[in-house]
Amino acid sequence: MGQKSDLLQPYVFNGLSCFFGGAFTYVIFSKIKHLSIPFIAGSIIEVVLLSAVAYLVSNEIADRYIYATLLFYVVVLFFAFESGVISKLLNKGLFQALGKWSYSIYLTHAAILFMITSMALVGQKVLGKEIAPTINDARFIYLGSALYNNLLVLLVLCIVIAVSMTTYKYIELKGQALGKRIINSK
């Protein structure tokens, strides 16, 4: 008999619950998508939902991940109606482009953060100054001031977007085209 491992259990449960919860949310939306939500009411509800998300992710609450998952379903369901000011803003060009590149962003951001953190660790050795401290088992980069830290965040964001635009064009779209050719050749 093999050893029991709790290492992957929470991730598997989270992944499965999010998958089936997302599918269930879609079924609900398909049944009520004919509803019309007035712009003002939609705008208020969108702001309230995003405020709830901000509150939930920035506070230590018992069983926060369960509440966050449930709240995410409600947010996705409501934003699918595209009835408020935030939805209208998210339908603009920049956000549409970010949505198009989102899978590439998802795939590349961790590697870029790893490289930047590694560069900070090397810089720490060279400079003899702690710029990549570990706090509660998590690695951070601290450049000495909030201004420098925020500039680094903007730089990292720009790098992630630039790399993701490139991987979208040269890898993701090429892979999609290849997949379509394979499917169509059967």
C-alpha cells in the first residue's frame, strides 16, 4: 500500500470545484441570460461585487478560499450580463487585448517573476544589500522605497505583457492553427 499524500489534495479539490462551479455558473447564466439589468443597478452591483472581492482578498477571514470561490461564481455570473459601467470599460480596446493575451500572460508570468527574483538574489549578493528578503516563507523584492517598488511592478507588468504579446503571436496562434489543421485533416 502506498503512502497517503496531502500535498496535491487541496489543489485537486480547488481545481475540480472551480471547474464544476464554472460549468454550473454557465448553466445558470444560459437559463437567465434573457434578463435585462438596468445600467445604474448594474453599475452599483458591479462596484459592490468588486468591493467584496477586494475586501475578501485583503483580509484574513476563516475559510476565505471557500467564500472567494463562491464569490467568484457570482462575479462571473453577474459580469456575464455586461450591464454596468465597469463592464462597459472592460469592453474597451486595451482590456480586450489583455483578454486576448490572457492565456499567454497566465503561462509566462511565473517564469518572468522567477527570473526577476533570481536577478534580485544575484543583485543582493553583488550589492551586499538585502533586496530579496524572505518573509513568512515567501520571497519579496524590496528596493528601498514604495516608489521604486511600484516602478518595478510597472516594469514587470510591461515585460509580462510584451513577452505575452510575442508568445501569443508566435506560439499560441500558431498552435491554434496547427490544431485546426489537424482536426480538419481527419
